[in-house]
Amino acid sequence: SSEWYKWLVQAWSQYDHRDDLAGISLQRQTLVPQKPKKQIEIVNDHQPFLYHLVGSHGFSPHPTQWQAFMLWIDSIDLDTFDVSTPGLITSDWWRGSDKRNMWTQHLIYFCRQHALYTLYVNLPGSETLAAHMREKGEHYSGGEGQDFDLATSVQMQFPTYLQKYGWDGLWQHNPSLACINPEVNSRCPHDSSKYCRGDINMIWSIGIGRGASLF
């Protein structure tokens, strides 16, 4: 999308202070990794949200967390260290692949150990800030084409309070926020069927995921 850079800069300006943020992904969220895995999108009125699963396409890591992650990577033996995450389909993928090449599983493990999230936005009309071209390679045989249309217009909305979603794709209710803001509380006191909308330095690793991405 021609809007990806503007959106990303504003997202970091709003959220770079968070200590629970592993990074920001420009891809559209579609996978729920807790077994049995599901191809389901999180629905939250197309607002930015926090999700435990890392999104590797168009991933921009938080510099503090990325530095900590890289220091940890340097401290382990990549050939022998077990980064399995019980209950997540990504562990099965990691065990069945060249373990040194699937960097995302190491970051997923790190995020699980440190309770970190990735910021996403699922835009209206099944559009995205960064599309995967699904060209021939390790994951695709070729010919599938890009996964979503690129957004031509993106609303620059960045709520103060972000909704959080777990490995199961379900909203994680935060009681400490439920009664702070009367406006928020009137919409969503303790009802998980409703959503409490309203709840960097830039290091680039755009394209770090395998496969071509279009922005």
C-alpha cells in the first residue's frame, strides 16, 4: 500500500513506549496458531490491535525487544536449543523444517517467554498494508498470486487503549481498564462480546519473512 510508511511511522509514534510490544506487522492477520489451528481473522472494527502471534511479512521490530532477542539468539545453540511452544501449530512447522531457517519460531518462543505482542490492523474490505505474493518457494508452489488487495486509503486511527488477543485468537479482557474511562466502560464494562475500543526508533526488517511481499 502507498500508505504503509505513513501508517507505520504514526503507529510507532503512538506506541513506541510500550514494553509489551515486540513489533508491528503490516500483513493482515489470518492465523490462529493454538491447536487445532484456524484460518480466522480477528474482528474489532478495523482498529489496530495486539496479538501474541508474530507477523513476519512487513515486520518492524521494537528496537529494545529486538536487541534483547538478538542477544538471546547469540547466547543459545541454534542446532540444539528447543524453542517448541506446546499447543501451537508453529512448533509442528518448526520441527518439520530446517530449524536454523525458521527464525519466526524463535521469536514466537521469545514472545511467549516475555509476554510480548505484535501490533496488527485488519483493514476494511479485506485490504492490507503489505501483501504476500505467494510465489514459488518453500511455502508455495507458485501461481496463487497475492493474498490480499493493497489498501489505497487507510484511516490513521491509533487508539490509546489497545485490545489484546491471545494465542487462541480470543480477546483478553483487562479488568484494570474496564472502569478507568466512563466512555469506554459504558460500551464494554465486562462483556467479552463487545470490545473496549480506545485500548521508535524504527528498525526495519521489512521483507525478513521468506517470500516476496508487496507494499
